[in-house]
Amino acid sequence: MLKYQQIASDIERYIEENALQQGDKLPVLEALMARFEVSKSTITKSLDLLEKKGVVYQVRGSGIFVRRHKRKGYISLLSNQGFKKDLEGFQITSKIIEFDVRKPTQEAADNLNISQEEDVYYVKRVRYINGQTLCLEESYYSKSIITFLNKEIVSESIFDYIREGLGLNVGFSDIYLQAGRLNEEEAGYLGLEKGFPKFYVETLFHLTNGQPFDFSKVTYNFEQSQFFIQANGPL
Amino acid sequence: MLKYQQIASDIERYIEENALQQGDKLPVLEALMARFEVSKSTITKSLDLLEKKGVVYQVRGSGIFVRRHKRKGYISLLSNQGFKKDLEGFQITSKIIEFDVRKPTQEAADNLNISQEEDVYYVKRVRYINGQTLCLEESYYSKSIITFLNKEIVSESIFDYIREGLGLNVGFSDIYLQAGRLNEEEAGYLGLEKGFPKFYVETLFHLTNGQPFDFSKVTYNFEQSQFFIQANGPL
DNA sequence: AAGTGGTCTAGACCACGTG
DNA sequence: ACGTGGTCTAGACCACTTG
């Protein structure tokens, strides 16, 4: 692991273990340089990483401070895939509705940047949180990149498998959000009524080299789902 | 303006002017160093900034590439306040419903981290996009930070005024999202029916020094609003 | 004025991808 | 093997905040 990543994770753990709150001050740069025995740039890089993650904010002339929102039970839209309802204590399970290899829809092919002749793995599943329906998810995985999937993998964490099993590096993603009304099928799977509101998210995941490998369409049970984003400054 | 910011904006303009597409390759680091006559770290910092903004992605051993999603007409949730429906051509107007100085609600005071005795500016307005209702917005501004507001400012861009008029630096924000159902009042302002879906967003804006100064509650017309986020890698 | 974070440099060395 | 981006250093100087 790289120095700056290790330091960032050490600092993050330190904040966690000491239950530091929003606005609490961290040691000054000089102290951190000495503590970790690295140059200023390395510490700076660690802190920039933590700032990007929304863990700290740095104020010139003043110090380095902990950033921590107060609300609990929100799903982070940025800490890519793998939910992680804030501070855990939430049990996520899945039921597979469909799983096969097929030709993609026009829409999926367009997003994945492949032709409709190429194979994709198709996964449709309902996800539950503490026993309640959380969402209905349909995903298309480029078979040319995700060369193998099976039911066992699909019922667990697909992304862990992609990283560890296939050795691929997940990079950036484009996320599209909107509200709408449940159709009959969605309502059925989520145990709600047709016409109820839905929180609808499409995500296109890319590898670090820019290749799109997963296009997902997710319909959330609006009663179970609250999301949050930590944004950084007017870019 | 700092070198790395200037370079970043030059590169961004270059991409814009030449209408580069997703996956198009930019000149290599060496070339950029020579072109802008700066050190490697400075170029790197510029590119990191652009990567954070979702404008490029960098692949070690391969190159620097343009990142550009295809969909048009989506509102960016990250390019903080000031909407900017993608690639413009959209006219945003506002109608003020209420504007005054008052004591905050418990909720607003909690979020702004002030007592209920302190004054806030309260603004309630409906925003329109191309003549259609876009959203109903309620905002609370800490009067101790935003020392002055008036109707003229409120009907234009409040954030521009905060930056230029007051000389304050807008920093990070916490954004909370959910779907729900319109109540009677919201439906009225948006010209929809009670019980229809809504896309609901609360945002807490902070200055760069960490002080919260604006708590906003926004109810979007679900028919007019699609949002997107460009996320970067599993943090 | 002192303290603290931010920018920028020049250069060594490393790690990943491609041909 | 080579090209390309990434990490890390040591140090000079700058800019904002606080007392």
C-alpha cells in the first residue's frame, strides 16, 4: 500500500476510534510530517484524499478539521456500490429473479458502448434491508470484460468478485437520478402499490482504463431509501 | 489565478473548443509540461483537479483521456448551486413567495448550528425552467454570516452575491435526497396534483472555513427534473 | 508577528500498459 | 523495452487566520 493511502487510512481510523466530531481539529501539518516521517507533499496528498472523501476539510491559516454529517441511516451515493448504510447495523440481502447470458437491449448496448450482438450477463434481483424491500435492480455486464459470473457470485457482492476474483480495477461512474411512479411489475416486487413514487437510479460503471462494464437500473422503495452526497466546493 | 487552475481551465476550454469526446487522448505529460512551462507536479495537480471535476481520467502507462457522458438535459448535483442544466439552452427564472428575517425552525437551527434565537433570512421561491415549474425552494441563511440580502439579490443568483458582494468563500456541502409524495401546498405551487411523486433535496452549504450558512429544502417537479453525478472510483 | 496550510520546483525512482 | 502516469522528497516562497 502506498504511503499516502496508508497515512490517510491511519488518520481516518484515528478519527473513528476517538469519535471526533465535525469541527474537531487535527494535528498541524508539521506534527503529521514528524509523526509519519514523510515529506510535506505526502501528508498533503493524504489530506487531499481525505478531503475528497469528505472526511476532513482544510483551512489555510487555521488548521485541519474533521468533517462529519450528523444524519444516520442514509445511503451514500458516492462511496461506489456496496451500499454501506451509514455506520452499518443494516443487513442487506438479495433474491435473484433472473440470471442469464443474453443480447443487450439497445439502451444497454448504447451505454456499455458495445453492439447488440455482443453477449452480456443479465442480473435481476430484489434487495432487502433488514427484511424490508429496498430496491429492484437490473444489471447488464459486458461479457467481454466480466468473463464469468454465476449465481453464487451474483447473490453476494459482485463488485468484490470483480476486484478480487477477476483482478479488475473499478474506476469512475456516471449516475443518473430521478423520481417517478412505480409500474405494476416494480410495485409487485417491492410490495408497494402501482403509482406510488419511486426513486430511480441508473449507473454506468467504468474500469480505471475507461471501459464501461456495468449498466444498472435500480428502482428504490421510496419508503426505505434516503441518500446523501458530500460535495466539495464550487468546482 | 493560480497556475494549476489556469492550466486546468485552459485544458478544459481546449476540450470544449475542439469538441473532444469520451476516450479522446490528450497530449502526454511531457508535452503539457513543455507547453505550459511548468513542472510535472503542477501539471499533475491541474489534471487531478480536472479528474475530480469529471472532465478527464488518467490511465497509468497509457495516457490522459477525455471523460464526457452522453446524456443531455440533466442537472448536475455536484457543480454546486447555480443549476447549469447541461450545456445550457435552458432558461431559469424565479418567483419569490416569501422573503423576510425571522427566527429559524428547530430543524433549520440544528442544521445551521445556531440557536433558535438567532436571526435568519428566509426565502421561499418557485423556480421555473423554460416556463415550466421546476421546483419549490425554501432557504434559511444565517444572518450572522450573510449579513444582508434583499429582494433584488434573492431574485437573481444568491450565490454569486455571496461570493462577489460579500466576499465569502463557498466550500463544501452535504446533500440529502429522497423521493416522496407532494402535499397540497407543494402540489399547488408546482402545478401538479397532491400525492404525485416528488424528488426532494435538502442541502447544507458551508463556507471554506466550515461554517454552515445556508440550509435549503427543495421539492422538484419530478416531470422536469433529472439529475446526474460523476463519481470517482471506489474511494 | 507568528502560525498554518497552499503552491511550485527539479529530480529520482516506481508501476502499469502497449507493442 | 519503452512510453506514460504516479509517488515521494527537500526546500523555497506565498497567502490566509488568529491573537
